[in-house]
Amino acid sequence: MKRKGGHPPAGLRPGEKVSDYSRLTVRLPDDVRDELDAVSYVTKRPQWRVLIEAIKAYAGSGPELTDDEQQRIRAALKLSRR
């Protein structure tokens, strides 16, 4: 069987393409951008994946979030998925 050219889809879930994801522009201080670059380089992960993992870690169990905030985040996610 002949393989198609190009890279296989590289999204988070099977069959998803990163190019189909919503685009986000964010401003970062130089030192934080340097840290993101370093984490991405050392872990060999794209920056978008590092940011997703950081957001999930923060929202899921971040010590800075109160129980009430975590409950409100879960409620907001349920509403946005309808």
C-alpha cells in the first residue's frame, strides 16, 4: 500500500489535525517565552502541547485554585460543551 505524502495528523486525539484547532495569540514577558522555548526544546514537544499540559495541570489540581474555583471551572466547561 502506498503511503500519502506529508505528516500524519498530530492533534491530541486520533485523527485530529492541529491546523483545525482555534488559534490563540498571547503576549508573554521575554523570560517566560524563553522558558517556554526551553521546555519545548528539552522535552521535544511543540509549544502548543506544553501549554495544553500546563493548563490541564493548573486547572485540574493547581494549588492556587480554591475548591469553589475548581467547581466553577468544571461547570463552565459543561456549559461550553453543550
